[in-house]
Amino acid sequence: MAERSVRSPALATSAAAVLALEGAALVVFAIIELLGLGSGQAASLPTALALIVLTLIGAAALFAFAMGTRRGRTWARSGGVVLQILALALALASLTVQPVPWPFVLGVGLPGLIGLVLLISTSRREGRPETKPEPER
């Protein structure tokens, strides 16, 4: 009998797209930091290198969560939810800085909120008995 493949719903695709875009944004930030490092703007070379490496690790995690979310994997949605909550916490914490950095608050907070809503909606949708995750390949 042929193995039945049920694709993830549109919500999962949307959530995965948000996660992938956030991962791409982190790669861009890492490149900007790397260029700043090359121009001698870093106060501490080891700290700057560690920040770049950690940023790239975060981007890799977001890309992995995006792929897993698209395939309906619960571990990916869980990790994505954690990172979205961290993004919201960071955006809310930045409201205490004066003057408020609104582009940062909105740039981090809105995608975090949208991603969180999509991931929770995906989890609720895929938790229903009529939907199944894609099989491992």
C-alpha cells in the first residue's frame, strides 16, 4: 500500500515563512557585524566574534525550526514558540529605554507576535484528528 502524504496546512507554511524570514534577518545582522569587525569598529575582538557566532547559531536554529514547522514536527513548533516569546520579551524590554527605539520594538515585536500566533494556530490545527504531519524522508 502506498504511503499517504498529507501536507502541512497553510498556517504551518505561513509560520515557517515567518521563522525563515527571522533567520534571514539574523544572517543579515551577522554580516553587518562581520563588516563592522573588518572595519575595526569592534571594541573587543573575542566578544565581537562570539556575538557573530551566536547570531549565526540562532539563524541556523530558526531555519531548522522553519523546515520542521513546515513538515508538521512538534519539536520545531516548540522551539519556534520559545524564540517568538523571547523576541516579544526583548521588544517589550526595549520599551524601557529612553527614547524608545520604535523601529527596533516594531521590527522585533511584530514578527514575534505574528509568528507566535501562527505557531499556536498551527499547533491547534494539526492537533485535530483529520490532519497528520508529513512523513520523515
